[in-house]
Amino acid sequence: MGKEFNFYRICYFGHFDPEYSRNRILIKGFKENGFEVFLCNYSSKPSWVSGFKLIKKLLSLKGNFDFLMVGYSDARRDVLLAKMFTRRLVVWDAFYSLYDSWIWDRKLALPKSLKAFYYWFLDWLNCKLSGRILLDTAEHIDYFIKEFSLKKAKFIKVLVGTDPEFFQPVDKKDNSVFTVGFWGKFIPLQGIEFIVKAAKILEANIDIKFKILGSGQEFGKVKKLAEGLKINNFEFLPRVEYKELPQFIASLDVCLGIFGQTLKTQRVIPNKIYEAIAMAKPVITAETPAIRELFTNKEDILLCRASDPEDLAAKILQLKSDSIMREKIAQNGYRLFESQCRPRHIVERLLLSLNI
């Protein structure tokens, strides 16, 4: 796409929260690459009123932008609005499939139900209407291509990354206890039950403690499992504000990724892994095709078998006993973040794919 103005300007459009990490990172990256970003958005629940106001904001720009980005949100009607009222290139930050996440990963409705068809149709329609689609891994892109019968040329791989303004290396203050931690939503993708079982295996190691921060769909199930196992080295912590998360991560010796049995686990690199490496923390996560796209086992991450608490426990012990490996993985992970995962780097590669 050729440049038609004396500046680069992006219209960031839709029902999205600009402070949500995914949107914040891309918006920051565009600005760091010299773009003027016009936020044409509402973070409230979509309605006829907010939709009308979005269209009014969009029309007021009179097309004076290089392309329109539909920001990440679960409001999957925004691509249709954008397509109806602009002739500029529409780029959709899909981030993930609602159909895949809500039907197959979280199992919130039956696969052949009307709700399942509705989510599938929303994903399919947005893909068809978008000029380009952003997803975080090649595995994720392959899923969209096969599930919605799309061409590969329509997709751009865009890493999730994180914001170094929030997540920076901080020395751990209390070294008396070896602390292993997880944070995130309690959904099947995460496989938190395998973390609980690994903690039980390591219970005899009195100087290893587990901290699990968050809430969500499977919280009751996971807590009941922990209570049934009568674990004494495991602590549940309530969800905290985004700006408070670095303080939690700083208290950890090892950070945990995802370990679930669902197919989505194989396709994504979650936010928490980027947040951990940005703070120079060693990470253990399940070995998946998506993880292998960016990381190298025993160099900048430590991989274990998915859904295998025994192997997870063994890898935790390995990092606890080998401080040299622990430091190597932490520092290499941080170098990887610095070279590839900052907002500026992520958007630089996106702009190259858009020929801007």
C-alpha cells in the first residue's frame, strides 16, 4: 500500500479497551514507529448508540488515514461496521477464534448448537471482510486457514509481546523460599490442575512454595482438587490490577506457562510468558509447536511434557538445583524479549508485511 499523505496515520477502530495489554502494545508500537494513532473506539458494551457514535467518529476523519485497524475485543461486529464505512484497508487484530476458544477450549456450548454456529459465523464473516488478519503464531494461522477455508496470504503473524514500561527486570528480595508462580485465567488452556498435582509431588521439599494468582471458569474445580490433596505448599491469590502484576512476578524464582490438554494450548504463546521474560524470569511451559516457533528448549525456556505433573515437577527441581541453568534461561529469555518482543519490534515487522 502506497503512502498518500505527509504523515502516517492509523484509525484504531471498535469496541475495545485501549489499556488492555494486546491493544496497548500495538498502539504503543505504532506510535514508536512514527504513526499518529486516532482512537475511534468505545470500551463499553456494543449497542446501537455506541455503534452510531463509532461511525460518526470514523466519518469525521474523511479517510485521512493510511489504514484502519479493528482493535482486539470480543465485539466481533466491528469489522462489518468498518468495512461498510471506509474504503481504506481494514486490518483485523483477531488475536484468537471465539469459536475455538468458547466452544472447544472452554466448552461453554455444544459443538453442534446454535450458539456454536453463531460464533463460527462471526469468526468466518470477519475473516472474509478483513483485508488482512493478525494472529500470534503460524500454528494459529494454520488453524484459521483450515477451519474457515481462507488463503494464507491474508494473514500476518504478530507476536503478542508485552509492555516494557510495566515489565522490567527486578531482583527478588526474599531468597529464603524457592517460589514457583502462575498467573492468569482459570480456563482449560492453562492446565492449572497439573500445576496443583506437581505441587503435591514436591510437597516434601519444604523450601519450595507455589503461588497461583487469578480467577475464572475452573477456579472452583482447581481449588477443590487442591483441598482434596491437602497440599500445604500451595497458595491461591486473588486477581490483581495489571499495574500490580510486576510486583507479583518479581517475587518468583520460576514462572509457569500453560500445560492444558486442549488443542488451543498447542497454538498459542500466552501473555504471561512474554511478561516473565521481560522481567528476566526463567519460564517452564509445555512443549508445543507454537512455543517452538520462538523459543529454544534449555536456552531461553525450559519445556516439559504437556499435562504431565511428574515431568513438570522434575523440571522445577532441575531449575531449583541448577542455578547456572536458571540464570542462563532467564538472561537468554530477556535478550530474546529485548531483540524481538518489544512493541516497536512487533509493529516494525507488521508494517513490513503491509508494505508500509
